[in-house]
Amino acid sequence: MSSSSHAGRRGRIAQHTRLYTSALALLLPAFAAPAHAALADAAEEPAPAAEADDDAGRTGSTITVTGKRESEVATARARVDRIPGGASIIDSEDVERGKVATVSDLLAYQPGVIVQSVGGNDGIKVTVRGSGIVNGLGNMTEGIKYLLDGVGLTGPGGTSYELFEPLGLRYTEVLRGSNAFDYGAVTLGGAVNFVSRTGLTDPGVRLGIQGGSYEYLKAQGSVGGQTGNVDYYINGVYSRRTGFQEQTRKRRIFVSGNLGIRLSDAVQTRFYARYANEQHLQSAPLTLAQLKDNPRQTSAAFRISQADVDKYGSYSFANTTDWAIDANNSLHFGINYSSTPQHINTKIPFPSDSRYDDLNVSLRYTNTSDLFGLPSETNLGWFNARHVKGSTTAFSAALNHAVVKDNNFSGSYDNVISLGNSTELAPGLRLLLGVSAIEIRRKVSIDYTAAPINAGQTDKVNYHDWTVAPRIGVSVKPLSQLELFASYSKSVNPIATWGYSPSTYSTIVNYVKPLVDQKGETAEVGFKVKSDTVDASLSLYRSWIRNEFLLVQVAPATATSAALVTGFNASPTIHQGIEAGLTFNLWRGGDGSALRLRNAYTYNGFHFRNDPAFGDNQLPSIPRHFYQGELVFEHASGFYVGASVQSASSYFADYANTIEAPAYTILGAKAGYRSPDERWSVFVDGSNLTDRKYVAAVSTVFNAKGADTAAFHPGDGAAVVVGATVNF
């Protein structure tokens, strides 16, 4: 290696060190108070035996009157808190104190999670640790495993977002990176698990409505109950929105339900069903000049094409069965069949139909027997996701809808076998070991194409690969409320089936090659602090990625053609970052009133490593610094009021790093009342109160050469939403 290369590498290391040092300098004052509070609380904390004696003196009726909903979330939070790494629980009761339009509202204030939403529809892009960093908006979501009630929804083609609905959930698990190991997730981004309300957790009838700016309206009705060993829950949601930007109308109908049966004291089973029907228009990215002039406009090309995404009847049927074999052994079985058809109706040039029918099966065995006399938990799992049917067909609007391309992906699958163990080597010291074997098959057939297939490519793909991904971690609790952790893991991101389409492989110089799986290695260190006053976490990670799958807009949409977007495997890349969360109870009154400050900060340091064309350029499409904060006062009577801020740094919109989405800060506020008996509630929620013109997301281009390119999607202007809920 030349001396100049050594100097360049030393310079990059120094730069990264300065970035981490600067970020930590900003964060440490905030975390110093939590750490000090933890030490103080630990010194005053009563002995466990005293707590046990106190509990023993209470009557059973006093404990159970508080309700089952709180205990279920508390149990989930305690389980997730034992994960030594980035993981959290989102309580839906907290989220529903304000607007809950899409999953973007649900996933707010989560460190490491960046959500980009444009047009007000449900086709949001969720990025965790840079997973699917430049995937298109409104497409199948990538790089994260999504689960419904612990059963996989993600298939070989990704995850269709219309089956997500935040209303009707009890809580949500967010498990970043390898912290989702127990769900068979081996992707860089980890997993998100949506957990439904049931007749046990939410008996009775709930009616809710919210509406406001841009003709937004959302109505919900649910009913749950229990009869003997059987419980049920049914939920229906209708929403619509005309939209902030021209051509962003949206309409959605969603119905879900579940039926639980306790077959015996040891065996219980639950059946789930979901149905979604969504239609929304797609609007255009703008130039910065257009956005600053009038962010509500669209382009002439999009006005002519009128792209209309019609997800006209997606459904999912699932079952989970749990068997408590004995005190130390349990078995969990899950199966989910989902169908997600889609029609994109556009006047020019290529309308399309697609359909993915996926079968997900999982089997998890857990043993909690001691290992060599030490407390231990061992998990053995099998997770299989398969395209029973997968296809896309494109038509020519100019040729009476004649077929111009027909792709068949049926038979593709992802297969994961995992073995993990957590052993307490000494009080407060745990060791985690795990290994996953991942089998990936992609079967693609271009049954017909009117355009010629690129030279060197074929109309058939039969990709098959096995990968072994180990995981090792350690956690230390020097104090009962302070935990330190470190881990190393490997990740595998299979290419989605829609990415394999030989007639449209990238023709970009230096990137013409068959697609292969994205693989990486991640090191993570951090700590957690939990007390009555503070809930804080800090994770620092660095991932070395090979063959990262990236998308790029090769040609923009015109009056006679759609935008040309293609995918490719990049040269080696680095993903590194800081994920910091801090919830601080600033004041607590004797009557139960409280003042709470919530913070979530994410640093994304993603860049190429010695790329032939781009050197060490930053990866585009995502802010390097992202912060969300909220200050809320809650009165014991049920009244609450709060103010919020969201701030993002500038970020590039092209791989050549020549154009940027500007930094922005937007302000929000909310107020509401929830009756002490939880029978009814009202709220008012305001966002972007200063009516800031800002870029919510970008359509990444290859090299804009510094020109103001139509790559910027506007965020919503000032908006107010009011809502009410009644339970009886």
C-alpha cells in the first residue's frame, strides 16, 4: 500500500474519531445525569427481600384490579430489557395520545430508526442502521424483518406495507441488528414485531375518530371479549386524505381480528386475520427551486401519467400455538399465509400488475434449565419464508395494454436455522452465543420481454447460497440499574426477488454484474440505565458491508416515460452510528403529576470504501444527524400538554455527493385529556407549526453534477389534527 493510501486511511480514522468524540461530547452531559441518578437510586434501593416481603403482604385483589394491559406491556418490556443491545418497546397507549395516521407516527422517538414518508400514504420507508438506505418510497420494504404477533410477514420479495396498521396494536417491539436473533432475523436492520390487542387485553367496545388538515380523516371501531376459554378481538379502520402535495390522494380500508383458545393449562392457540384495501396517487419529486417556490405542486410528467397505486385486496391468515411442556421447556409454532396483489395504473408508459403469495412458518423451542450449574436459556429455531406465488407483469399503455414483460419468482425462499444460548456466568455477568445457518434461493424466470436482455445476462436466474452467521455478546451489570454490553455479529440481506430482472440490470460502468446477497459484520458496544427517574440507552456500532444492494434513478420521469430505476451491488461500504435514547422524569408531584423529557438521537456515518468512482463518498438518502425531542406535562387529573421538535442535518441526494437536501427543524405541539377511568379521551395535535418548507425524502440519482435535479420530495406543511376515543 502506498504512503498516500496510508495517509488517507489515517485521515479517515482521525475523521471518524473526531465525529464520535464530538457526538459523545454532546451526549455525555445528558447521560451523566442519568448515570448519577442510577448511582443514587442504587444506594437508596431497598433490598430485594424487603420488596418480596412487601408484596407478600398484599391481597390478590389489590394486584389484579390494575388491569391486564399494563402487565402485558410490562412483561414484554422486561423481556426486551434483558437483550444486551439496541432494543425497545413502544406502548400503543402512549402513541395514541396524539395523531396516529401511519406507522411513521408509531415509530417516532426510536433511536436508530429513520422513517421517511411522503404524500401521506402508508408507503413509508423505514431504515434501521442504514438497511435499505436508498430503497424507493412506496415500494416493498427491505432490510428489516417484520412480524405480526411473532410470526414473519416478510417474504423473499420484502414486506408489503399495507398490512401494517398502528391502530389495533397493543405494543411494538423494535429490535435493532442482531438483537432480533431470537426471531430468526439476520438482516442488518433487525426486526419490528407488531403485537395485536386481544379480547384478554382490551375487552369492550372502542370507537375513535381523528381528522384535520388536508382533508385527513381516520375512524376506528373495535370490540373484544372473552367467553370461558375463548377470547376474540375485531378491529376496523377507515382513513382518507386529499394530501398536501398535488396528486397525493389516499384511501384505505383495514380490518383485522384474532380468536384465542386456551386448550389446556399448558396449550393455547390463537388465529389471526387481516385485510387491507389501499389506493393512493404518486406525486413527483421536485427541484429545490420548485420546492421553495411551491412545495404543493407536482411535475408536468406526473400530472400526465397520474400514477395510481391500487392495493386492491391484501390479506393475511395466521396461527400461533404455544405449549408449555414443563417448567423449563416450551414450544412456539407460528404460520402465516399472506397475499399482496397490486395494480399500478398509469397513463404512460407501463402500467403493471404484481402479486406475492408468501408462506411463513416458524418453530421455536426454549429451554431454561441450568447449564453446568449456571442459570441459562437456550433457543433453537427454524424460520422459513417462501414465495408460493410471485410475479410482476408490465403492459404498454400505448399498445392497448399489450404485455411487454412478465416475471415469475415462484419457488424463491429464505430458510434460517438458529441456535442461541444466554448463560449467567456470575451475578450480573451474562454471555450470549449464537449461530444461524441461512439458505437463500432465488428462482427468477423472465417468461416474456419485448425489450432485449442485456448482453451477458440471461432470462433465468437460479441463485442458491448457504451462509453461516455467528453472534457473540456479553453484558455486565455493575449496578442493578446500569448495564454495559458489547457484541459481534454477522448479517445477511438477501436480494429481494424483484431485484432480479436481467433485462433491466444496471448498465452503470463498474457495476455490471449479477446480484448477490449483501453481507456484513457488526461490532456494537453501549450501556443502559433504568431507574424511576431515568430510562437511557446508548449504542455505538460499526458495520463492514460487502455487496450492499443500492438503488439509483438512472433517468427521471418524462411526459412519455416513467423514471428508470435500477439496482446494483456496491463496492465495500461502512455503516457506523450512534443510537441514543433518554427519557428523563424532570419532576413528579405528590398527586402523580409529572413533567417528562424524551429524546432520541441518531448519527448515521455511512460511506463507500475506496469505490472506483466515488472513493469514500457518503451514501446518500439519509440524514447524518437526526434528533427528536418532546417535553410533556401530565396532570394527575388526566390533562396533558407537550411540545416537540424534529431536526435533521443536510444529506446528499446523489452518489457523487454534488447536491444536498437542506437541513431542517420542525416544531410540534399537542394537548389532550384522558379520563381517569380511561373511558374517553380527546386530543389536538399540531405539526410543522412554523409551516417550514423542507425535504422529507429524496429519489437518489447517480451523479447530478451539481445541477438542481428533481430529486426532492416535500414534507407536509403546517397541520392540525383533532381526535377523540370512547371506550365502553
